[in-house]
Amino acid sequence: MKGLEKFINWVLKSKFRKFLIILLTLIAFFASLLMFPSKLVLARMLPGKSANTYSIYVDTPTGSSIEQTKKVTSCITDILRKEREITNMSIFYAQGIPLDYAGLVKGSMMKRTENVAEISINLTPKEEREEPSFLMTSRLRPIIRNSCQNIVLGTNIKIIEQPSGPPTMAQIVVEVYGEDIEHSRKLTVEVGNILSNTKDLVDIDIMADDIYDKYKLIPDIEKIARSGLGVEQVNNILYLAFEGMVIATKNSENHSEQIPIFLVLSKKSKELKDSSIDSISSKLTSLNLMNQKGMMVPLSEVVHIVKVKSESTIMHKDLKRMINVIAETDNVSQVYPLLDAREKMVEYFEKEYEVKNAPFSTYMFDLELKDKKTGEEFLIRWDGEMKVTLDTFRDLGAAFIAALVLIFFLLVIYYKSFALSGIILGGSFLSLIGVIVGHWVADLVTVNTFFLTATSLIGFIALMGISSRNSLLLIDFAMSLIEDGMEKKEAIAHATATRAKPIFLTAIAIILGSALLAGDPIFGGLGVALISGTVAAVFVSLLFVPVLMDNARAMDKKEEKKF
């Protein structure tokens, strides 16, 4: 390492060369930070997960028949049958898939209407296929939407993947709070339209029932009594005409319970010509009941048809009324679409509302709206995986700052010098250059977008100890040489050259060990952060730290005695 010792000596003997080293290091640091706003490096909670299964949710317009839902679902399954990697599919009409990891928070258990269906898709093992599931869904999404979504106007088709991290309702969830339900519904439609026009957002859906006209069949008890009929008799014929009913039971040796015998009219008999009141009245007229005197009484004579509006489900959170608008991202970071959509919302709502940011201490992206005419107040709150991402990065950032402060005070106690402690801490922090640049390089050499994730930040926090150790080796050895009478610049150069070998050996061990993590879809960020951050830490320790050591007065023997 004589060459390295001569090089460090050569650098330390010139103020210009020392200034150049510091300047280049700082430029590299700030240039790496600019990779975030320039989108050269994208941040995300966790990358896409390659699973062996995913689901497709089909939501036809509220009030659609099961036949319309089946038409859309059949179109989807016809497309999926062409995929060689799909082993089998299960279709659930008018209900959700038996609860899975994704469905636990997506409300699958509440689906009980004819306008919904879910398709569970099983794939070949991920080890045996080249295309990961998240890329397959990204490829199939536009094909399915273009081919099947317009079969029934207003249909919404969503491809749901198993989450790679904490289960959330969606990657981006916008909660609209307000006491006026109708006004809140209007706001959610406007929010949904803005999200639909935001780049990289897909599968937008408003989690609220559509309001539509429906008809109630109300038996007239007085007329039923005068006609010699019974209320139960009328109810039974109504159920039989439109739904079907159990008319008897059957016993079997193979079953411990009685088997119900269900009577239902043929499909042709049950169907109406259209959804008008005349069609329902004609249907009731065709149904007759025999009274106690043996006379036939048309059902239309004892049943009233009343047109009413449907009632939507009212959702509450924290005892406040709210409606969710959800959206997914198509293999991109959630941060940039969120910022884009939020900017559009502020611009759009300022026309009719007074818009202001919610208190930063609670939710930094939330918006408070106040109607300029009525004074009504509404809240637009962001949630979902985006919120989890922000909370995770905030908590990891707090842990990182806590680690910095703790390391700094321990070093101050050990060295009795703020300058030396600052040098060690500064050198450790600059390993961030390698972490960011490493993710940029990884993104260039991989097919898929390589995100800076939560595991990447965990790797960076772990690097703090490694980088601090490198600087400690140099400073301790240099100070011992100075105490033995060696000139400061020569002591720093000699200490750098001598300690370079253990620093290199430690770095190689970390790099080789982390290489096993670099290819993992979830912990790849941790592996890349440790590898690239360690490389940067070595250069910072052997170039930047010696320059700062030379300028530190605490390294001077005289100053050390005075202290």
C-alpha cells in the first residue's frame, strides 16, 4: 500500500488538491440527491411481488343482472385461456373469493349482488416461468379492459395482486369525508375523474353504490283479506315468481340433515321484457291465486308496485362518514402520480371551494375544502399503500437520525472532540452517495424498474456502523502515530495505507454476502444498498476522511494536550 500512502501524502500537501477532493465529494452527494426529483431513482415501499396467484374483480353497474356479469366474465376468461402460464381458474358469481390475503381488506366478504364476480387465477410455480406475475398483470390489463370493459357500459375491471407487504385496500386510497352524502358523492366522482386522467394510475374505482330506480312489491293486506287470500300465500307466489322457494325436504341415508327441494320457474318465465313498470304489472297479471271460494284472483289486484330510489351503503371511519376512491399504479412509484393528482385537485377545486392544506402534523398531503356558497366543509385524505410508504420512510428516517445522534455523542465521549466526531459522522453519511447511485445502476442493468425501497433504507442505516468503523480505524491509528512523534500529514497517510487492507477485506466480505440478496425481488434493495454503499464508504474513508483529518485541530498534538 506504499502507492496509496504516497498518493494521500501528495493530496495533503496541497490546499488546492484537498479542496478539490472535498468539492468533488460534495458535488457527488448533491448530484445523487437530485436523482429523486429527476426520477432517475424512484422510491417505493416495496417492489412488485411475483406470486403464484392473482385475482380479477368484475363490477358491472349497480342493478345489472347476473347474465350481464357473466358476459363480461366470459370475455375475460376467454382471454386468460390463451395464457400458457395459467394452470386453472375459479369463478365466483355474485360473491367474493373465499377470503385471501388481498381480500381481507378489500371488502370481498360483503359482495352479495348479481353485478359482481371474482376470478381466482392460479399460475405455474414462479421458479418455472420467466415472466413474474406483476408483469403478466401489467401486460394483460390493457388487453382485458379494451376487449371486455365495454360489453356492459360502466363496467369496472380490476386486477388484484397479492401484496408484497402490509395488506391495504389499494396502493392509493382517497377518502372523502363530509356530512352531506349527496355532496360527498359528487366530490368522489370528481376525484375519480381526476385520478382517471392522471398518468400511471389504473383500476380507478369509487367504493360507493350507484343510486338507481327500483320497484317494491307491496301486498295490500285489506284487499288480500277481502279477496279471501292469505298474506303468506301472496308472499310465497311472489318469491316463486322472481326468486324461487323451498317447497319440501328429502331425507337421505348419506346426509345427516334434510335436503331442501327448491322450486324455481324457468329462466324464460322469470325474465321481464324490460325494466318498466308495465312489464312488472304484466308479470303480476299473469299470476293467479285461488281463494277460499275456489275463484282465481290475479296477483296484480292485491299487490301495489311502488317506484323508489335504491339505498347506498354508508361507510364510516373514526365515526365520520366517508367514501373511498381507490387506484393502483402500473409498476411505478406511487409518489409521483400522487403529487400529480393532488396538484390537479387543488387547481380544480379552487373554483368552487376554499382549499387549504391539512395540518402537517397529521397528514401532510390532505386537503380541506370549504364550499364558497354553502360553507360546508369536506376533507380529502390520502391512505392506502402510499400512506404506509410515507409512514415507513418517516419512521426509518427518524431511526436514521436517532442512530446519527447516538453515534455522534458516543464519539464525542470517546474522542472528547466535536471535530473528530463530526468527521466520522460526515464520512458515514456520505455513503448515501453509493446507495443512490447503486440503485440507479441497478435500474439500468435490470429489465424491471429497480426501486429504492424500505429495505434499501434499512441497508443504509446498517452502513452507518460499517462506515463509522472505517473512520475509527484511521483516526485511532493516526493519533497513536502522532503521539509517537510522527508528523501529522505523514501519520494520516501512513494510517490510511496501513488500514486500507482491513477496510478492503471487510468491504469484500460485505459485498459477497450481500450479493445473495441483490437478486431477491423484495430484499434486492437491501443487497444493492449494502454493496454500493460499502463501495462508496471505502472511497470516502480513504480519500475524504483523511483530508478532513488533516484540517482537524484535534489531530494536532499540541491542541490535544490543551484540550
